Amino acid sequence: ADGSDPAGGEFLAEGGGVR
């Protein structure tokens, strides 16, 4: 949830995170 994946579904506005 820190921005590892731009298409992640945890913090989209933060940069992604966990998918």
C-alpha cells in the first residue's frame, strides 16, 4: 500500500500498493 503497483486496489490515489 505504498505505491508498488499503480493498478493496486488499496490506495489508488497514493500510487497503488497491494493488488
